[in-house]
Amino acid sequence: AGAGGPPGDLIIHVKVRPHSYFRRDGTNIHTDLFLTISQAVLGSESKVRTLYGDVTIKVPPGTQHDERKKISNYGI
């Protein structure tokens, strides 16, 4: 009880500030990976920054613009 009144609930509003590198979508984290034309056409290995450190992913040959790749178990 506070100030002589009956006990009540404490309500807290949490706001998450936008991050300069990551974007949040529910429990998923999104980021952009920029490749050269030759990396996209021929395929390559690239490091991707995650919340848990860098991860190396394989970019398959013929990767298209705006294509999405999923790295499992690296979200929230």
C-alpha cells in the first residue's frame, strides 16, 4: 500500500529504441548484407554480425537482390 491507500498494480511501459544495425520483427532480428556482384553471382562466404557475435554464412551462387537467408537460433 502506498500513501495510505489500498495495494495496487505497478504498470511499467517499456520502449525499445531502434538500433543502427539490427531491426526487430517479433523474436526475429533482421540486418542487411551487402555483396559485390561477383560475390552474388559466383557465391562466397561472408561474415554476418549477430547479437551473439559474427557468424560466417555461405552465399550460394546466383543469389538475387532482396533474397533472404535465415540463420536459425540467432534471434531473441
